[in-house]
Amino acid sequence: MLLKLTILPGDGIGPEVTGQAVLVLQAVADAYGHQVQLQHKPIGGAALTAVNDPLPADTVQACLGSSAVLLGAVGSPAFDHNPGHLRPEAGLLRLRRELGAYANLRPAVFFPALEDCSPLRPEIVRGTDIMIVRELLGGLYFGQPRSISGTSEPGAAGARVAVNTMRYGESEIERIARVAFELAMKRKRKVLSVDKANVLECSRLWREVVTRVGKEYPEVKLGHQYVDSAAMLLVQRPTDFDVVLTENMFGDILSDQAGGVVGSLGLLASASIGGPVGLYEPVHGSAPDIAGKGIANPLGAILSVAMLLRHSFQLEKEAACVENAVSAVLQQGARTADLAGKTHAIISTADMGHRVVEAVKVIARAPAA
Ligand code: IPM
Ligand code: MG
């Protein structure tokens, strides 16, 4: 198979982690007889620096012309004072919209080798395997109107007002609910829909529509939880969760929390699908404080390659090979700084990538069990 990809390294640690992820992709493609064709394009701060646009038209064209997109991260303090549309993040949000990627899948899986990394007791976190299904093109991130208006005198207390709009249409809720129920059918058949229906109209409509779609999936056990209470349960009883279905901003927050629960945000991968071309990225972001030091954890990006193989190419064996390679190197004690704790030696981003590449080769050669 030809794997035609656009790579968007982006900002901060993005280039370092995508570099390793591409090496792993190449290794798994070689092992299973696939061809890889790559083009690299700028996004975020890197694109702002180059052409003063966080998502150049050429980048969008390249993405739409490929079979899948692998992204590192966007965001840089250098642009903190830019107007909204000239921030790195605006490039990512526009890309999600251009790709029609309304379904953001964020698995949070506990690796047995990482018991010492979770702040939770082993008996609480052991067995955690959560799939967060985050709506990605609606809610506060995209709702209109949005503005900051009024004037503020320098030095005086300001009188400005800021507005964002949370907006959801029934069809937007329906399509993301279907994604969650379909995934649940292949897992433990549990969907927890997270909302704030005691306060927000958006959430009341959300709950109604999700309940209606749920009737089409009688085998799936559907529950509803307010987001505040869901956040508490996520640390108290993470193993109770299977598929979590939620709107854009709640999903943003809960997925970082889930990263903390399983030991490091650096491990979390994501797939943004639903449109013609899937977008795959680690959840961790640009981490400017550690950028360029060669110490970032590339496993979130590497596990995003596994999701890419599975969701954009239906290459399940290849995806599992990457995931098993990651488990194997963690089992062998390979640890980047975020995972090392007091007991393990720290290896670099490149060493971690290399270890996974070697494990991929071994696993691909082993006869199927
Ligand atoms: C994420 C990030 C993004 C988001 C930012 C960088 C726009 O936090 O993917 O979780 O909020 O969606
Ligand atoms: Mg986030």
C-alpha cells in the first residue's frame, strides 16, 4: 500500500517528536511491505514566522491531497500577544475545520510497566482503558459571535467586555454520538456522555440527542454525568470508564486530566477524523520550556502513527505492531524524563524513538501467535 502523508512538525517539541514518529512509521512500513511518501509543511508559529499565516494555503492543499496528516504541535509564547487569528493555535483550529475533522478520539490507556508514573495508587489505576470522544468543530471554539469590545484607558480599570458563544446544532451532536456508540460496540459497550445539563442549554440539547441516538444501540449501556462530577470520578474510579462522549471544551480538559491519570500526558495520542483526510497528533502540545533539548517523550506522536495506520488505512496489524513495540520498550525500562521518576535512567527523545524502531522490527519478524 502507498502511505501518502503530509507531516506538519509545527512548534516547540513538535519537530522532535514527529521526527521519531516518522522513523517508526518508516520501520513498520518496511517490515510490512508498504511505501511511504512524505511531504513536510509549516503550520502554527513556524508558518507565522515564514509567511505570517498560521495555516498557509499551500499547507491546506498538501493536507487535502494526502491520505492522512501527522502533526507535532502548535503554540509558542513568541505569539502570545498576537491578535487571535494570528496565533499559532488558529492554524490548528482552521486545519481541523478544513479537514472536516469533527471526531477527536483520545485514548488514555494505562501501561502496566508505568505503575510508578501515575499519581494514583496502582490498585486504582490498573486496568484503565478509556476512549475520550471529543466533538472537535463546535462549541466555544467556533461559536459566533465572539469578540473583545470596548476600550480601556492605559493604567485605568478597563471597561472591555469579552464574548464567546457555545453553540451546538442537533446534527453536530448526532454525528459525534454515532462515532462514540460505534466505538463502544467494539469495546466494553459503555458510553458515558459528559455535559453540564443542569446549567447549559447546549448540554440539555446534547443529552436529549445523545439519548435518542443511544436507542439505536440497545447493546450499549449509556450513562450521563455532569462534567464536574465526571472529573472527580475520573481520578476516583478511572477503570469504570470506557467511552467518554463530550463536547469540545470539556473534552479538551478531561483528556489532559486522563493523561495525568495514566502517568504522563506525553503518552497520549489522538485521531481527528470524520472528514476526507484524518489528522493525527499527540495530545501534549508544544511544551516550549523543553523544546530543542532532545528530552521530550515521542511516544504520544508514535502512538498517533498507530492510530493513523488503523483509522486512515485500516492497517490493524501494523497499528498493533507499533502499540506492542511501545509496550515492549516500556517493559524493558526505557524512560524519557517525564516517565523516569527516581528509579529509572533517563533516555533522550531520539533514543526512545530508536528503541521503538528496533522493537517494531523484532515484533514484525515474530510469527503471529
Ligand atoms: C488540544 C490543544 C488544542 C485544543 C489547542 C492547541 C488549540 O489543547 O489539542 O488539546 O485546545 O484543542
Ligand atoms: Mg488540549
